[in-house]
Amino acid sequence: MPAMYKVRPLHGAGVLAEHLPTCMYPLPNLHRAPGAAAPQVGAREVDPSLQALESRQEEILRRLYELKSAVDGLSKMIQTPDADFDVTNIIQTDEFSPLTANGADLDLMLGKDYGALKDVVINANPSLPPLSLLVIHSLLCERYKILSAVHTHSSVKSVPENLLKCFGEHTKKKPRHEYQLGFTLIWKDVPKPQMKFSIQTMCPIEGEGNIARFLFSLFGQKYNAVTSTLIDSWVDTALFQLKEGSSKERGAVLRSMNAALGRSPWLVGSELTVADVVAWCALQQTGTANAAPANVQKWMKSCENLAPFSSVMKLLK
């Protein structure tokens, strides 16, 4: 049967190999050394957008290498114990103000209850009274109208008389709606202090340091990141090394405090912070106050010249 269509063969005699195609679509070679001239396909040059993309990539890589070098330099400085890094100037940029000059938005921090008094309730063990919370309570009384109360839980058999009157005598009480804040302390058999300000809707905040941080925030003080970190560090150091640590740890903390107080009147900057309150109370409870270095002794007297500290000292007698 004769063929319907005839196709000329591409191989065999009379067909030159140079006429055979080597690829379906010719493309330029993008794998070349930096700075080399762009290859050409026939008479056409590489798309300028590809050249712009490559230049942008090289610029990004260059900047990444510069950033990596800068980060490596910072990491070496931080890891070196004697790095020449002084945060004093950063701390001084904070705008400190007296604790009684301003305050926080209680509705924002404690929730807004129409017609109800915001009440902070703290459970504490009378065998380990949280002195720092009592100092902060006295400081808060200078800023807000506070309705204070002390109760004893059935889990505690007896409480010393001075702890039952740790908020002083309240013979003249105003109507409840005239107060801004309620402060209720319950002596209870608990392993660590616990605080709630919304009894039905929140988990308790545990630990003297955490409660002290929260209560001190009611003064509305604003700190930058470095100052806040130093304050938190001193609070933890006071509780875990000065109050609960070994004699060697306490000695190291006292030396650090002495150095810090040689640069400023308070542990962090030029104004009283929660770090001073917690550290002073820890020194009183550990009985190491008399053996403290000179700068620490001077700082302790500055604390005791404030009424909230002197009133708590009566509980230690």
C-alpha cells in the first residue's frame, strides 16, 4: 500500500550532523563567576532584570556578613566577665519620680468592677512573714486610700500579736465605697505567699518576689528594658542567694551590693525600687545586716529613715 505521507529521513547519507539540533530551547548560562561578562545567545544579551537581581543578592549577602561580624563582636564582649560595658548611663535616662507623685490605673491593672472595691488578698505563712509586702503596703497607703484587714485561717493554730496588728490600729474606718483599694492579709499555712485580686477568675500569683513586683507596679513607675532587668535580677538575688543561700553566697551578694551602692544611692539608680525593699527585708531576716560593708550600712540607714521600713522593724523585735 503506498504511504499517505512521506517524511524525509534525518539520518543516513546526505544528511550532515551539524544540521541536527542539540537542544529544544537555547538559554544563557547563569552559572558564572562574579563580575564576569554576561553570556550571549546569538545576538541577544541577558535580561537586565536578571543582572539587577544578581546585584541585589550580592548586596544582601555583603550586609549579612557585616551584621554577622557585628554580632560576633558583641557576643565576645558579653561573654567576657570583665567586659567594658557600663549601664550607668542607660539607667540615668529613666525619668524617676517620687512614688507618691503618680500612680497606676487601678481599673486597667485590677479590672473594673462597678460599685465594688478592688481587693488584693494575700495568703502568707506567719512562720515566714513576707516583710517586703508589708513595706510595700505602707508605701501604697501613702499613695492610695486603702482599706486594710488581717485575718487568721483555720489552718494556723496561733499567730503572734504583732503580726495580727502588722497594719497598725484602724479605729476610725470610713465607708467601704470611699476607699480606692482593699488589702487583705490572711495568715494561713501555705508553703509560699499567694496573692489574688480577682478571687473567682484568676490563678494565684505565688512567691514573695512576684507579688512584690506586682504591688510595686501600682505606683506607675516606668523603666527602660535595662533598668527593669537589673531590678528583677536584684530581687531574685536577694530572695534566692541572700535569703536562702549559703554563707558564701551571701558574702558574694553583699560585695556586689556594696559595689553597686558605691555608684548610686539605691541599688538601681537614684530612686527607691522594689529591689531595695526586697533586699533590705532579706538582710533583716537573715541577720547579716550588722556584718554588711560600709556602703550597704549607709543604704540600710537610708531605708530605715523612711516610715514604711521603720514600722516593719517593730515586727522584728
